[in-house]
Amino acid sequence: MVLAIQTATVLVSQDWCKKCGICIAFCPKKVLESDELGRVVVAKPEQCIACKICERLCPDFAINIEVTKDE
């Protein structure tokens, strides 16, 4: 049996983000954090499980999760 491993990439559009913090508050793996200016940054990308909660809850559509399968 061959297992495919998924890799998730978290993309945050700083132009669209209004820094509300919803994505940070609801991320189950604490992948996202805010920097000293309040901007959302992907602090721990390797911990992302591609649940897409941040993407779904973002009121400004500023977050996109891209999932690729590595074989």
C-alpha cells in the first residue's frame, strides 16, 4: 500500500486582511500568529492540518489553503 502525504500551504493576502484575528483564534494547531503590527503571519506552517477553518471563517477571504499530495 502506498500512502500519499498531503502538504498544506497557508497563503494570507495582507492587502485583504483587516487584522480581525478570527483565523488566529480558531486555528486548532496555532499555525497563525500576529506580528508586532497586528498582521497575520504563518508562524508554524509545518503544523497545518488543512482543516480550512481559517479559510472558511475569514470575513475578507484573505486566507487560502492550498493542498498538494506528495507521493
